[in-house]
Amino acid sequence: MAPTLWALLVAAGVAVPVWALWQAPDGAHRGVWRVVSLVAALGAASLLVLTFLLPSRFRPLTGYLGVERLLRSHRALALAAVGLVVLHVVTVVVRPGPGLGILDLRTAPPRVWAASVATVALLALVGLGVSRRRRRPRYEGWRLGHVILANVALLATTLHVLWLGDLTRFAVARAWFVGLATLMVGALALRWVWRPLRSLRHRYVVDEVRRASPTAVTLVLHATGHGGLEFRPGQFAWLKIGTSPFVFEEHPFTIASAATEPWRKEFTIKGVGDFSELVAGLKPGRHVFLDGPHGAFTLDGLTSDRFVLIAGGVGITPMLSMLRTLAARHDPRPVLLFVAGRTADDLLHRADGEHLEESLDLQVVEILEEPDDGWEGEVGRFTRETLERSLPRIRRRERVDVFVCGPGPMVAAATRIVSDRGIPGSRIHTELFDVV
């Protein structure tokens, strides 16, 4: 249902503007520049609303797309919408009329001011998103700026459409904008009202916070007043710390505990910002709130004969949930786990001293870039040779599912390696732990 619904929404966002213009009176689409301008404006408005819908945590979408594909779609739609906005501005300037004079804000009417604010906010959003990986800003400040700019752009766009009146004076176009407004209001209510209220009814209490490594802690929670939020191994949840689930600051973390115990949630969190430091200072008995589960990075529902898990750094957390769940279910299928890190402190699967090999047909291969003296595992990075040494030749009819989680370059390299080994793309599942 989810992929069909999403495909229909995107197709409608592109096709309806043309259809709406076709249904308008003849005078409405007279002149090439006017037609292009109106189609670009209607299409941009449609794609902006769909871009706004994607991060609203509509679970049929997050469960189908997964966080990685969801955010890629979010970026692609945002860039397409900005491109249509630029096209709209260009056609307004070049068509017969005031030309560049329309951009003179000293004499411009409110609708032009609103359009200018919306355009600047959208371009700033693109700049913020494109520069994030290069500048590596703190997540808290980046997210706040992103949300403010997005809401400014949407509000200014709405005011521009209403004050202009050119796009809403035709019945079909007006009905389309009402539909877009309804979707936007629904997304706002879902994201900022319904999901916090749900978190309030399903609160959790801190059991313990223990050190998993010099740079990471493990947070253990238990449900209070309910049986726990059911989840699939590999999914994540947004964690909020405060007196209310309506606080703005929250962070996504993968659930590392077994899905067979929904009343218990465990997160292993690397210290990379102020929020991580706040988590490390939590005391037992403190109430926290979870929004989830979300994501499609899970082995549940797969008809597999064997699993290969490849993790880099804190990307081990979804793999831990998968392994613990398989062990709790007494699953007999063989699992090959590759864990890569810079030093031994990055091998977070060792933290709790679990012996999952006793409950699973599990083989663990550890890889370090900077090992200590006496290290007996693999040295360097995950390579084709590393895979060949550990993965037996796959039988022609054997169904092998591969899960890869870690930093972007590592995920890309590992995906190429397992693909070259003959694993179909449909059975290679990836997640970037820093994509959110």
C-alpha cells in the first residue's frame, strides 16, 4: 500500500498542475511564458508539500522507504521543487511586463515580498543541506535552522499564493491547493500533536546508563504503564529527554535490544554532541519519551537461508538487535558478522560480554585499522579478500541477505564488494547511521 500511495502522490504532484491549467478558461493559458510560469508554480507548490510530508513520520512511509531512502527522496523532491521555483521566477521576469523591476522590493507589493522570502529560505535550505557533510555542524543547531527555514518557506509560499490570487481563481487549481493545504495541516498534526501524545501514553523509565567504551554509553529503558512498543530488529526510535514529549530537541537512535522484549529498550550511543553528553548523565528512574519505531532496515519477513552483517563503528547497533532477536527465537540459520573499527574501543559488540555464538550459528570477523600489539584479527578495512576468506561459496539456489550499516564511504565500498560477489541488489540492505 505504501509504495503505491507514494508513487501516486508524486505522480499527482507533477501531472495535476498541467491538467488544472488545461481545465482553466482559455485566457488563463495564453502565451508560452505564462503557461510555463503557472505550471512551474503549481508543480513547485505540490512538490514542496510532498517534501514536507516525508519527514512527518507517517509510519507506512518510514516502514517502506526506510530512513536512508526516505531522506534521499526528501532531498530529491526539495531540489526539484527549488528548480521549479527558479524556473517560475525566471519566466515571470522575462515575460512581457515590468521585467526585473518586479524584483525591486522598495516598491513591491506584499505578494512579491512573500515570494522573495520563500525563495531565499528555499535557497538557504539547499545550502544548509549541501554543506552539512562538509562543515559537520552540531546536529542540534543544524536541525533547528532546517526546521525554521522550512516553515518560513512554506508560510511565505502560502501567503504569496493567497495574495497573488492568480493561482487560486480557477476552480480546479483552487481545489488542488485546498487538497495540498489539507495534507500539510494533517502532516503538522501527525508530527507535532499525535506522535507526542502517543509518546506521552507510552513513556519509558531509565534503568541504567553504563559505559560501553571510552566514547560510547549504553542506555537501558523499561516501559512504565504499558507493555512496550513492539518493533522489528534493526529499527530506530527518536529519543526525547524532558518533562514533556512536546519538547523540540530529540535524536534518532537504533534500538539494540531484542525485539522479543518490547517492554525493554537498549540503545548504544556514541558521544558526538551535547545530546549524547546529556544521555550519559541520565540517572535511573528518569522518565524519557520515545517516538517510534521507524525504519525498514530489518531482517524480519525475509525468506533467507543465511545472513551476512557488515558493521562499521556504531553501525553495529542494528546488528546487535538482529543477533539478539535471532538468538531469542532460537533461529538456526547461519550468520556471518563483520565488525570494522579504527581501534579496539570501536568494537562495541564486545561491551556486554555476550556469547551469542552459544545460541546462534554465528561467525564473527573483527577488522581494525590501528590494532594493538598481539591483535589476531583482520587488519585494515573490509575488502573483497576479507569477504572471500570468511564467506563460503554460495550455492546457486541459496538465498543470502546482506545488511550493511556504518559511515557512507564504508557502506558504499561494502555494497560494491558484496554485489561483485553475486549478491542481488534486492538482497543488499543498507543504512547510513549518520544520515538523519
